[in-house]
Amino acid sequence: MKNPYKRTDIFRCNYSSHGRFEDKVSAYHVLQAKRCFPQGCIYFHWSCSRKNKGLSCKRGYHYVGRLCQGCSFYQDEKRHCQPKIVAPEEVYRAFTQECEVFDEWLAEMTNRQIPVSFRVQAVKPRFIKEIDRDHGHVRLSGYLLVMSEGFLDRDHFQDTFYALVSPGVQEQLAFAVGDEVEAQALLKMDRGRLILTQVRAVHFETRSGAPAWTNSQALVAKSGATYFPRQSGNCLHCPHGALVDVTERLEGRVRERRDLYCLAGMQDQRECHLYALHKVDVCWQQA
């Protein structure tokens, strides 16, 4: 069993924010989050001719919004974006059938405690960032255990999934890379990702002995973390790369996204050597 909604080879979309991902967009975003296929979506782009020239607002505003309506410098452009299928017809047909099977399986697995077993591939602090107007606050909400495969109930899930544990549980159990775990948990879909919550009855089949995150280390990493506007695949797979769940409230609207941060504080992802060293260490251990 795999999660077809993670796939980014099915659709492309020219919405401006997708430019960070080379217009690649997940099937979950198109089919579940926005439900914008095939009709597309319409949005309005606000701009100010004075601010575009580097001049200040005559009304004293610092950003363009609904209060600017009626101003002679205010511009409101209507834009229409539409996802396009880029997969071949036979691939798309197989994809839709895979989604139907996955949806049925997920409906049976959710909302009940199930036995799970997995080997921890990575442990990352999970940060939540909340932005209200110009103020942002980042807090530690727990830790994400990352698994490349495992057993969910009696089904072999051959795709990436996650487990969410609280700061207190991590301090108590000290999950680390390489640990082999059996437990009971709830399974849910979270913005296209399969996540185990309420992990309990934990039994360690094997302890790897690798270093484990502590809350104090996570808070230190948070203070020195750097933001990367582009989400490189190497950073996402690097132990130091972390996706931060961002909730932004502005003018009565709520916008949710995930921003990429480097917990090692690298300033430029193009010049980073950490992921390369991590891969070398893995190859050395396997030699």
C-alpha cells in the first residue's frame, strides 16, 4: 500500500505560490485541499502603483488590502489558474483507481486504535508558527518520527508516514534514528500525510543507541534556524531540514502553508555540505 496523494507527477499548476516548487503540486492539494480540478480557481491580486515604484502610501498603510479600495493607486487584477494533467492517459487512469483503493483502506483504518510497527528513519522537532499581522510566534509542539515503511495493522505500508509525539513523551522515551518500535496508535490524514497520533503501549524491539532530541536542544535549534524560500529535496530529506506548519491571519483570512527551515542554521542551501556528509556517513556504515 502506498499514498497516491503524495504524487507530484500528475498535475502542474501556474498559481504564483507554486513557483517555489517549479509549478509541481501534490495530488492531495488539487483533489482534496482545493478541489480545483478541472474547473480551476479564481483569485484577485491586489497591488499599489505607488508601492510598486517604492513610494509610501498616502493613507499611511504598510501593505495592500481591502481598506485600499477606492484609492486611485489601488489595482485589483482577476486571475484564473487551472491545474493541468501532465501524466500520460494510462498513468492517470491507474492513478485514479489507486486513489479509490486507498480511500477505502483509509476509511477502514482511521478513528480506531491499530497496532503498528516500524523502524524510525528520522526524528525532527515539530514547530508551529502563527502569524497575526506583522507578529510571528514559533513554538515547539512535539516531534515527528519519520518512517520510510512499516506495518499499519496487518498491512505493509511501503511509503513514508509519520508519528507525532509530545515533548513529554520524547523526553521520557527518547525516540532515536534506528529504533525498532511496536505500539498502538490512531491513524489520520493530515494535509496529504499519513500521521500516527496518540502513540501508546510503546515497546522497543531494538534500541539503536543513536542520539535523541531533547526539548532544550530543540529550543536551541529553533533560535538559530534559518528559513529557505525554496524547498529543496535534499533539505527535506536532511536530518537538519524541518517543515514548519504556518498559520497566517490577515484581514480576516486564514492562510496555511509549510515553510522549510534549516535547524543547523545554514545560510544558503546551495552551498550546504551537511546533506552530502550525511549521505557519505550512511554509505560508509553500509560498506
